[in-house]
Amino acid sequence: MNEFTCYVGNQIKSYRKAARLTLQQLGDAIHKSRATVCKYESGEISPDLETLREKAYSLEKKLRAEAKH
């Protein structure tokens, strides 16, 4: 587990919580298991660039929907 992987994991967790998504909901949105998302957030594994893009899109979409309410 390196510093960058931990940083990315913390950012994923922060944005997921801001979007009020559970691990399962984010996992479903990016076609990964809840356990995999948990490992990303804890820094155990590092997501590939395509997965990061999918996460960013899913979180942005959710945050925009929240902002409308």
C-alpha cells in the first residue's frame, strides 16, 4: 500500500460519502463488488484508470442530483 493508493482511496471515500452512497450503491454503479470498493477506499488495492473514470462519473451524477434538491 503506497501513499498514492491511500490518497486515492481517501478521496473515493470522501466523495462517496458526500454523494450519500453506500459501498454497495457505488459498487453497483461501477460494476464492482462492495468488497472491491471497500478495498479501494482502504488502500488495499488500486483502481485502474477506467474504474476511476466510472467512479468519477457516478459520483458527479449523484452529487448533481443532490444539489438540485
